[in-house]
Amino acid sequence: MSATGGVANATRRCSSRSIVGCRVLPLLLVDERFFHLDKALCPLSSGHVMVYMDAFSPHAQTLLRRAIEPEFLIELELEDALAMAPNAVEVGDAVVMHSAGRRLQDRLHDAGYRVFCTDSTSSSGPAGRPSASPCCSTTALSPTSPPSPLNRIR
């Protein structure tokens, strides 16, 4: 999956496909609050994908719904997305994130994950949301982790 914007083009998508060796979905982010892919989408090694759909264009939403099996799609609510839930770190069966509402925690638990939330209140930005500094990073997997969840995408 690759986030696109005004500077992205078809040539770059083709180039990405040849580099990574798999299908690349061009996903246009349309909500300025979600300006990086990891602020709106988080693939997990189980094949589940956490995503805040409204951050993406209608076409990108269609691509995601077609590419991800419904039982593996974990749609986020705005509150969880603004609390940077997609910017989670996965270690084994644990997902570490800044904050997660009860619905998201239950959904991740049902998918086989233990959920750990950090205290991001000590470094908050506008409107009490976490600032960029406590960023959890991207998915952290050990060298012996299962194959990428992108292999499960249709």
C-alpha cells in the first residue's frame, strides 16, 4: 500500500511494484489531519489491518475494501485515529499504541492481540491530542516473525 497525493503518479506506482515484488495499492489521503499513511492505516502480521477509512478518498476506500477480507478489516473511529492508534507497534501478540477505545481494544483482543496503551498525556499537542514526539513508530517485527500481512491482501 502506498499513500499518494498531488505529486504521486502512475510511474512511481509501477516502480514501487517492481521493487517490492507485490501489488501496490495507490491510496489517496484526503483528510489533512492524516498526512502520513501510518496515521490512518496499520497492517498487522496476522493479516488484520487497522484503518481509518475517512482519511482516504472514496476510490482508495473501495480499493481497501476489495483488497482486505472483511474479517481482517478493523475500521477505526475518528477518536482512535486522532489518538494515533494506527501508529502502533506490534511485538508478537502485543500491540502497543497511544490510546484505544473499548471497541478497538475488544476488536484487537478478538483478533488474538493483547493491547497496551501508553500514557501520551505528558506530551500533548493541540486539543489534547498526542504530539508528534511520542510517535510509536511502525510495526516492529523480529526476524523470525510471520510473513508480512500484505501477503494476505487479495
